[in-house]
Amino acid sequence: MTKKITVLAGDGIGPEIMAAGLAVLQTISELDQLSFEITTADFGGIAIDHFVDPLPPATLSACQTADAILLAAIGGPNWEQAKRTPEMGLLALRQALQLFANLRPIKVTPALSKLSPLKAEIAEKADFIVVRELTSGIYFGTPRERTETSALDTNTYQADEIKRILKKAFEIARTRKKKVTSVDKANVLATSKLWRQLAEEVAEDYPDCTLQHQYVDSAAMKIIAQPEEFDVIVTENLFGDILSDEASVLPGSLGLLASGSHSINGPSLYEPIHGSAPDIAGTDTANPLSMIYSVTMMLKESFGLITSAEKIEQACDEVLGNGVLTKDLGGTAKTTEFTAAVIKQLKEDEADGKNII
Ligand code: NAD
Ligand code: IPM
Ligand code: MN
């Protein structure tokens, strides 16, 4: 059956990496006889330019009626002073779709461990997932105020919001190494004290899993010093944002990490964890893997197309293993060249019968 995908290319490097993701999707569609209906919509800065609104009603509606959403990246210096910024549009979209569970996997494959700025013997042990709460916490709490001389943000969490993300983390742990690390700042914050108490309560329903608590400051250190200690990290919105960008140092670049955001039963959204990278936009140097891996996450998690996704991942591994690398990983391949290499590899693997996984 034809699946409907709403595509939000956004700003900066967004259109460049989205083109890469869609080209790979087109290739796997042809190889595996898959059928997708793509609807593109303006979102973020480009939507401000066209509609003075980062999330126009037509874009929201296209997302609500899709089977899945692909987003590249939004934001940039042009819109920092806008009344409604691209970032506000992104938060509004996450809220409107109730995308409370943001999953950010970090895995260092053999081809990548040599590329990490960290010691290969440390980086190669990383295989964990950050389960970030995405629709509450300090990103959404009110009051939020700013005057000339003071500013106020509010970190609010309801028990139900904390419990549902903790349950999600334990469910994911059951499919992995069954180890949950709940990251908080319970030595200081009231929200974290509640979070820690609820983590203990939820853990009782998952006796097959272990639960550890870790303060966010020491977790930040341990993630890059002893990544093998982690399997599932579950944490609040702001901590998850920061820790996942930090964790991208393990595989070697922010341009490698994808994410999937899920609600209870609506369409899921897949996007790189990074932003619009204004410093390299328009230079054809962005690493498109974050977008290509967002596509593979979508194929697996929204459409159950595991083999098709694994074929793409295998082709990417082979291309990286052959030393075809974008600038962020120390190479010279352009975004378009890297993408072409992945597509060529996919087709060759198919012709060789190599990708029967
Ligand atoms: P960023 O993630 O855009 O870039 C940080 C650094 O990583 C930059 O040096 C950039 O060149 C590099 N980088 C990011 N993606 C890359 C890729 N695919 N290949 C190679 N290098 C890559 O963060 P920033 O510069 O702090 O923010 C820029 C804008 O993006 C801001 O407006 C911010 O609000 C927005 N932003 C959007 C999202 C999103 O759309 N989900 C996420 C984060 C930031
Ligand atoms: C991300 C981004 C967003 C966030 C910004 C752009 C609102 O950093 O998706 O990680 O903080 O969630
Ligand atoms: Mn972020």
C-alpha cells in the first residue's frame, strides 16, 4: 500500500540533506517495489518568508494526515529576530502532534570508530539510545518572561508525562540489553526528585530490567569516558537535547545522528538531531547520513520495512569503509558525491545478491 510521507526540508543545509535522503528512498523504492506518496511543505524559516508563520496551517495539516514525517532542519541567523521563530514552529509541531518520545540512537560501527576524535577503543564500545522527553519540561513551562533586567523560564513536569516516557524507555530496554539509566539533577531540582521517585515506581513493572540513576553532570562525563556503561538513557527534554549532541562525538560527527519522535498513536517524525548548520549551508559539504539514517528509522519504525532499511545501512557502512567521507569526518566527498556513492553501492549490492540479510 502507498504510504504518505510529508517532507519538510526546512532551512540551511536542510534542502541539501533532504535531497540526499529522498534520493536514497527513491532508490530503495525501485529496488524493493515500495510505494510512497511524497508531499512537501514549507516549515521553519522558509515558511516565515512565504507565510510569516513557521508552521502554516497547511503544513500542520499535511503532517497530521501523513503516515510519517521527514524533517531535515530549521533555523538560522535570518530569522533570529522573527516574532515567531523557526524554533517556535518546531516546538509547536512537536506539541501539536504530541511527539513526547524522542529516540536518539548512538552506535559506533567499526568504520566509524577510527573516525571518532576520541580513542577508538573507547568510542567503539558505544551502543546506546537516548530517550528524550520532547513535549514538556523547561521548553514548554509557563510563565516564561523576559524584561530588560530579568528573565524567567519554568520547568514543569506532570507525573503522567514522566511516567509515559519512563515506560517507553523500559519497553525499549526490553528489546536491548535491559539496562535503563535515568538521568536527572535530583540533588537540586524538584522536577528531578519527582522524576527519580517515579522511575523507581515504573521500574517495579519491569523486573527483567535494571534501573540506575545518574546525575546529569556526571552522566555528561561518563557518556564519553565509558560509553559502554549505557544502554537506554532516559531523561528530560533539556538534558536529552544537550547529552545527545555531546554523544555525537563518539561516532565522530553530529552529521551522523538521526532521531525518531513518537506519539501514542499518531504519525511519527524523523529528523537529524542537528540543526541547519548555517556555517556550511549551500556548500554541498554537509554529511547527509543523519538524514539517510532518519529515512531508515522511518522505514523500520513506521513501516516495518526492516530489510529495506538494513540494505541502506549496509550500503552506507560499505561506502564509509571504502573511505568515502564528507568533510566533517575528515574526507573530501561532497554531499552529492557521498549520496551518489551510497546509491551506487545499494544497486551493486542488489545486483551481486550481496544484500540478502
Ligand atoms: P547545528 O547543529 O546546526 O550545527 C552545529 C555544528 O555542526 C556546525 O559547525 C555545523 O556545521 C555542524 N553540522 C551540523 N550538521 C552537520 C552535517 N549534517 N554535516 C556536517 N556538519 C554538520 O547547530 P547550531 O549552529 O547551534 O544551530 C544552527 C541553527 O539550527 C539554529 O538556528 C538552531 O536553532 C537550529 N537548530 C535546528 C534544529 C532542528 O531543526 N531540529 C536542531 C538544532 C539546531
Ligand atoms: C533539537 C534542537 C531543538 C531542540 C531546537 C531547534 C528547538 O536543538 O531538535 O535538538 O532544542 O529541541
Ligand atoms: Mn538539539
